[in-house]
Amino acid sequence: MSLHAYRASLLWFPDPASHHIQFEQDGLLVTERGADGVTRIKAIGPYDLLLAEYPQVPCTDWRGRWIAPGFVDMHIHYAQTDVIASPADGLLPWLNNYTFPQEMRFADPAHAAEVAHFFFDELLRHGVTTALTFATAHTASVDAFFQEAQKRQLRMLGGRVLQDRHSPDGLRDSSAQQSLYETEALIGRWHGVDRLGYAITPRFAPTSSEAQLRGAGELAAQHPSVWVQTHVAENADEIRWVAELFPQSRSYLGVYEEMGLLRERSVYAHCLHLDASDRDLMAERGAAAAVCPTSNLFLDSGFFDFQLAQSHHLLHGLASDVGGGTSFSPFHTMHAAYTVGRQSAGKNGHSLSAEQLWWLHTAGAAQALGLGGVVGNLAVGCEADFVLLNPQCTPLMGRRTAAAESLQAQLFAMIVLGDDRLIERVMVNGRTGA
């Protein structure tokens, strides 16, 4: 076991279930690497107080910089890295014209490995240290994803896409049974290995037969510690299609509920057009919504209603949804969420505070994933994934943050003006991310 300390301004959430931020202008963060190879937060607090407890611990002096939790992205498609910034008339045309052709290329292990390497470079450049990720319908794409994440000691979640109908040749599963057999084998190969977790991944209800969805639900019941991820209620055309394909179901979400896919560690991307019963059902089952504001704005899908999510006690957090989303940057995502929050609440608006936005992309997202107290925070016991922020990264950022009269104002300025230049360094498992 080994200890290391860092002196800087510190930003964290004492209660991971609350967006109340603790800020220490001159703080000390102490990490300890355990026998299991995982580095965790040992202590955090004012420098003057903690120094006496850890006088001999090697200390990195980063005064003038801020240490904050690594960002958590609740929904992203690594196989769509090369689809980002592709124009579209809406979700379904965008899938057919851009996404599906790109995803077919992931049958090639070499291509999958090259994209995975670039994808993780991009995530780390933007300070994202944990993500729940879609691969493709190819086993090679999943192996490439996890192999690269393992090499970098990242806590990452992902899974093979299930789609056995309404999909082009090259992506459509040959049979529901075969796709589920491959999924179970991947769970055995990767789930719980080092810092990795598997997610059972139907693309969305229209591209899976009832047999495939029911089989996915049975796998989820057999493996309660794995995640489930898919899409729901993103787009009006998609919702009409689901109603035609599953006329017996009360709602789009109801399809998944009937198939055994609604439970804790189930993460549903978008959730834009849910009714009160849907929200209550998700909250009751402990399922979470991955909110994707840049994607929803880009594809003109609608606005997530943060007020209703909060009033129904629906777990939710932020996500980039690359490649439908327009940026890997958590700052762009938080800025878009602020805009969406104002739009979704009508003429009176609903402004999410800076600390709420930050929480929704760190500790709040971790809570929604069932990883509260593990990642997305600097509280004692959390894994040592964090970012080093430079508030002087650009002349405008430096001028604006220096003039801010409160922590909220500083945080909001970083959200609006921030990009990868604000991220000076990323630490993964207590080491500089690579």
C-alpha cells in the first residue's frame, strides 16, 4: 500500500446523494493504493489540518489549480465516434444514413481496436473517467472496448448491441438465441474483471424481437450485478413505431417492463416523452434516465423535463450520446442541460444551478448508475479518478472566474466557457491517465 497527497483547491460532494458542493480553497487530498491495485481517497480537507496527520507523505503541489471528480458519462456510443457532426433530418434517417454503415465496420477487430484507442484518448482529454457505453452487434467491438479500458485501468461499462430485426445485413443478429449466447459469454469474460462492468444492451425495442427482449430480461435476472442499457421515448416517430410493433403494451417503457428489463442498474437513454406513470414506474424500480441534451437539441427530439424528473424522484444524470451528441465535453453537455432546463419548463423557465449541473455529471450520475461512493466524487473511499482544472486556461476564463463573486458564479463560468483546455490533467486510479 502507498500514500500520496495533492495540494490544490478541492471540489467534492460530502453527501453523494446531494448536489451540495464542498469547496476548499487550500486543500489536501490524500490517496492510498490498496493491495487490490485500486487507488482510493484516504482523506480530504483543509491543508493546514490534514498536513499534521500526513507529514511524511509525498505531496504534489498544484496550488492555483482545482481538483474535481472525474466526469461520468451515462450514455455514449464508442462505435459512433466517426459519426459525430453528421447532418440529419431526425433520429431514424440519421441511424440509417450514418450510424448503421459505420457500425458495420466493427466486425473487423483491427478497426474496433483503433477506434477504441482513439475513443478513450478523447474521453480522457475531456476529463471523462467512467462511461456507460454501447459497442456494436459484433463481439470484436466489445473485446476491443474492454481490452483498451483494462489497459488504461479505467472503470468502464459497456456491452454488445442486441438487434435481430429491422436492421441491415452486417448488423442484424442471425438469431435471438445466438446473440444471447454471445452476450452471456461476454458477461463471463469481462464483468467484474478489474474495474470493468458489463451492460446487457438491446439497441431499442424496434430492432429486437420479443424473443430477444425476453431473453435479455432473463439474462438480467440471472446476473443482477450487470447493467441494462437501451433507449426509450426519444423521438415521436420512434414512439409511433413501437406502438405499432407492440400494440399490447401500455407505453414504450412498458415494453421493457414486460420483458423484465426494468430494474436497478437499468439505464434508459433520453426519456423525453414519458408520462407520469412511466416516471413513477422507473422511480419505483430504481431505473435511471440518461439525459442527452446536445443530442436531443441536434436531432430535434425534444426537451428532458428536469422538474418532473425531480418531483417523481426519478434517478437521472447527464450523458453526451456521441455520435448523436455533438461533443465529448462535459462542459458542453452541462451548458446544453442548462438550456434544456429553461426550455422544458415553459415561459417561467427552470434554471438548474451550477452545482446541480456539476453533480448530474459526476456524483449524481454515479448514483444513478449504482456507483455512488465509488466514482464521480472525492469523498473518502471513492476511487481516485479526478481532474485538474486550470481556471486561467484562457484569457477570458481567467478574467471571468477572477471576477466571480461566489463559487456558483465560478462554476457557471466554467460550464459556459469551458472545454478541453480547462482540463489540465486527468488522474485515473491515482495515476496520470494515458
